[in-house]
Amino acid sequence: MGFNTLLLMLVLVILNAAPAEVCAKSNKSDAVTAGQVASSKKKSAKEVKIYFHYRSARLLPEEALKLEPLCKYLKKHSRKRLLISGFSSTEGKPNYNMLLSGWRAEAVRNWLEENGIAEKRITIQANGDAGCEPKEECRSALCVVQ
């Protein structure tokens, strides 16, 4: 995660805005435009995408950092619920990919629960490979505030 992304996350926390997809990992430059910040404030659905290594459901420390603003938002808005959708790449067997996507969603849910978000507010969904491309984008869990 680049310096600009970390700086943006800090600005969003200070402004009490949602982290949105501007915090998501990208193959492009870490540079973030003012338009991206403005669009993240306008969205009614708050989203955070968490990435995992190949064949892993271990939550990486740098990815857990992206959950902190989301956790703060959920604590402040106690009636909001969260859907965590796990995904996997198309590599490997479909049955294993379905399990792996569920484990990824569970890893994110467990972190949120350990940090004070009630289990009853979180729904997880395993999507397997679900025809997702490119494969690096699919090794993820997507958190959407509802």
C-alpha cells in the first residue's frame, strides 16, 4: 500500500467518510484524484475490498488496516449491517475455491468481531471463483455496508 493510499485513508477517517474503493489495491499508480475522494463521499453504500495471497485466507496486516475505518464507521452507525462476499481465482478445483472464498469472508468477519462488531450484524457469502477476472482481483473479500 502506497503512501498516497494511506494518506487518503487518514483524510477519510478525519472527515468521517467511508473508505470506499479508493482504498482498494490497484495495478495502477497509488495516486488518488480529488474526484475519487469526492465520489467516495457521495456513495451511499460503503465498500472495502480486502486482498489475499494465492491459496490463502490469512488476513494480511496491511489489508487489516483497510478495515479500521470501516470498523469505526460501523461502531458509529450501530443499525448498519455488513455483507462480506468472499471470492477466489479460477485456478484450482471449484469445490476448493468455494471453501476458500468462504474462509476469506470468515477471516474478515473474525477480525471485525475481535474489534467490537457484533456477529449478528455481519452476513458472509462464499462466491467461489464466480467467473471473476483478473485472477488477482478475485483473491479477495468485498465488504459492503447495508
